[in-house]
Amino acid sequence: MRADARKNRDHLLAVAGAAITEQGVEVSLRDIARTAGVGLATLLRHFPTREALLEALLHTSFDELTAKAAELETSDSPEDALVSWLRDCTAWTTEYRGVTVLMAAAIEDTESALHASCVTLRAAGARLLTRAQGAGTARTDIDGTDLFALVAALAWLGDQPSLAPRADHLFDVVASAILTGSASSDTEGEGGPRASG
């Protein structure tokens, strides 16, 4: 890729990232192009679909979360590794409003530009869950698909202005429900004081 083309692509990604953070994944591609100072055809030449734009934008984050899972598999206790990854993954998905809806759809759609990255990310979480289950510290009636769904649910909570203040508390509740051993009590208090009501 020529230097000027790469510069244009990077500029489009920066504008798209800011727009999606502010307005969510359904932001108009035409608005992104306009804000970037290019025509829609130029945007579509670089990113022919919304999923392709998101895959390019999120690729680094996908890779980082997958690499983090690999590190956690060998460096932390199984239950701490699982909760740490779950927390990081949930925090990341709340950065881009609505991205979990597209990720869930991409898992089922092999033609989606996001499919491979989402499948890899889900598999990374599943390995951490399986490891904790093998150690007897995580319930055995859930699998990687369930874990991925819980990330989506927790991210949705973070997207709701009226519920966002309770997101940390509810994360702790979910983490405690996943864990079966004394480690479940370790997650308590990480989100700060409990909200009442």
C-alpha cells in the first residue's frame, strides 16, 4: 500500500473510531466519510462494508485480548485469569457502543469480515473457562458461547445510562455466579461500594 493511501486509511479509521465511540456502530458511513473530508466512494474503496470497517478498526483490540488470554492461561490462577479476561473483554466492548450485537451476529455469519476475529476471541475465553472448570473453580454447565453472551450482556448494561452506575456491581455478581470456589468472594468489592435498591 502506498504511503498516501495508508495515511488516508489511517485517517478514516481514526475518524470512524471517534464516531463509533460517540454514536455507536450504526453511525452513518456517509457521515464518517464527510467528517473525514472524503467522499463515500473513497471510504467504500478502503472498507466495502460496515463489518470490514469495524474489523479493521477493532483488529488490534481483538489481537490484544486474544494474546492477553494466552498469557493468563499460564500466569494466573485459573479463576483469577478467567475473571481478569472477562473484565478486560467487557471493558473493551463498552468502548464501542453496540459492537456486541455485530459480534454476536458475526459469530454465526462466516461471510462477515468480523467472523474470524470473533471466533478466535470466543475460543480464547472458552480456553480460560475450560481451565477454570478443570481446576474445579468454575461451574461446568456453561461453555464458551455462554461466556461470550455474558460479555455481551455486561457490555449492554454499560451502554445504558441508567444502569451504567451498577455495571461494576453486576459484573461482580456475574463473576461470582460463574465461579464455584472460594475465589468467587475475591471478586467482591472490586467494583467499589454496592449500590442499594
